[in-house]
Amino acid sequence: SLGADPDHAGEETFDVYLRAKGKAAAAVRTSGLGHLIIKPGLLTDNEPTGAVRIADSVERNPGALVIWRADVAAVIAALLARWPGDRTFELVGGTTPIASILD
């Protein structure tokens, strides 16, 4: 999840979720295991666009944090096909074609 952070404040259900996801990602990163962590924005079931914005950290523009589930799956498949090494990426909808994200 885009907001996952082991130090996320708050006690509402989603706060606890983000903190748990952050702790899990931190544990994976420090485990010595190979890893690829994708932190998607707000997931929707809309028709995929085939284009994304992916970076170590994406700008947090309200309304621009949506990503389609099918696009997330396509990005994971593309990244795994050309393993980028141990990395963590943030992912939201954008204009970069998925086929070219590792170019």
C-alpha cells in the first residue's frame, strides 16, 4: 500500500493496516531475501489503461493516486520478467506505457 509505514500514526482500522504493511515490508527488506515490493495507490476495478507512474517515490497529488488492479498485475509481471533486483516501488496511474517501464 502506498501509505505503508511502520511508524504510521493512528489507531483507526486503516492506520493499523498501513502500520502492519509497513512493518512487513521493512522485515522483508532486512531479511536478506531477494524482494520486489510494489506499493500501489488507491486500487480500482476500472478498465486498465496500460500506463502508469512508477518511481521510488511518487508525488502525492490528491486524485492522482488511483491505479487499476489489472495495471498493477501487468506491472508486477513486467518487473518479474526483467528482475530489477531488490527494490521497492510506488505505483499509481500515469502516462508511461507498462511495456516500457524498465527501459
